[in-house]
Amino acid sequence: MNLKKTFSLALLASIVGIFFVRAQVFAQGIVPDTCQSGICELCDLFALADNFIDFLLTRVAVTVLIIALVYGGFKMLTSGDSEDGRTKGKAAITNAIIGILIAFFAWAIINTVLLLLVGNKDVFSAQNWFTFPKCVTAIKPVALPPTPPAATTTPPALPGGMYSHEAAVAALLPGITRNRVCGDPNISICTSLEGIPVIAIEKLNQIRINCNCNIVITGGTETGHASHGRGLAVMDLRFSDQNPNLLQGIRTTGYYIDAGFEKGATCEPAGGGSQSVPCESSGAQVIHMEF
């Protein structure tokens, strides 16, 4: 067996061995870790493309360069007096070097062109065009059962089945608050529970449990209301589309919705007033609650 055949077989064996090793590495590292379980998202496609490009540039391209250089050198050494052999050898080496330079300088070329076209503007995100989005394994939230409000000790009621303001506030379950801290019933801008019937607090607490939602009292027994006052089981509650479970809690407690200022829930626009609006409408901002 002459030198040329020996070298050719050795070169072929080297190529097969190199690509066998590369294929193993390729199979292990090309698929994103977040996609190994078989559940892939859009960002995994970008990660796959990133890994594939990295594989081509840092592994396949370098391997092909080495093979081409060895092949070109071998052709030149074994060409003897053949000008055609030396020409093919030089061409193989030259083309290999030009190809690897193009591959590795492609990033610099694209980056330079984009920066020249866009400058420092954020248009097309020119300075970060080469950054692929990072995939994060989503953690599905675990739905926990609602925790019932902690039991409280009901303060003693005043004569006539009414609470003082302090006792009423203490009797409210966690999650029920007032929009104003002051509780003087003689000041219209306060939110007072002075003289509120015990039944109103008990039923409001039951609504809180049934809706499993936060409740804000915006009107109590303070002066300035036409249908509120000491001894009246009436409150105004804040209502919006961010608290959709409140109506369901009222229903579950046994009260009518759109009660027309009778016993139950009547909805009003922002600021309250004597005009009612449908509770299922976007204009409903306040619930006038008569217990």
C-alpha cells in the first residue's frame, strides 16, 4: 500500500471518528434543558437555534477547517511535479481559511451594519440582536384552598343590640376594613360604625367568609346619609370589577341583588346617591347593603 492510499484511509478514519464524537456531543447539548421533558415553548426554538449555530461554528466549522487544511497540505506534498495537484491543494487551503473567516466574522459584519443603520436607537434592538431569550422552566402555581378568616371573640353589644364604634371594628373579621380611619359619627367624612346593629356585623362577616374576598366599608352610621344612621343595619361597600366575588358572597348569604333599596344589595354609581344602577353593569361602584 503506497503512502497516498495509507494517508487517505487514515484521513477517512479520522473524519469518521471526529464526526462520531461530535454527533454524541451534538445529541447531548443541542436540545435545550428546559425542553428535555418533551414540553417545549417558543423560547425553546430560539435556544435550539442558538445551540445549533454554536455547534456549527465552534465544532463543525473548526473540524472541516482542519480536514481541509490537512487535505490541501497532503495534495501539495504528494503532487510531485503536477501543477494541477499543487493548485488544488492551495485552493483547498485558501477556501478553507476564507470560509472560516466568513463564518466567524459574519457576526461582526451584521453587528456593524445594524449599528450603522440604527445607531444607538432602540429600533430593532440593534445592540442586542444576537441575544436569544432565555427559557425558564415555568412553575405552575398550586391552587390552595381558601383559608377561612380567623375566629374572633365578639365584643359585648350595647343595649338595644347595637355596637359602639370600637366594639364593631373589633368584631369585624380580618379582610374587612374601612376606607377612613376616623369613626366620629358626627363628621360626615368619617366612616363610623357607632350604633350599628349587631346583625349587620354578623351578616357582613358571613359575606366575607362566603366570598373569600376583601371588603371595604365606605359608609356607616356617620351623618350625611339619607338612609344610614344609628340603629339602622345599613352600610355602603366598595364594589368594582376587581372584586367580582363580592356579589356571589352576598347571594350565598341569602340576600337579593338589585334589591331597589330594600333588604339586600342595591348598586350605585361612584359617589353613591339615590339612583341605582344594575350591579352587573360597569357603572356599579358602590353597594348599598341593607341587612
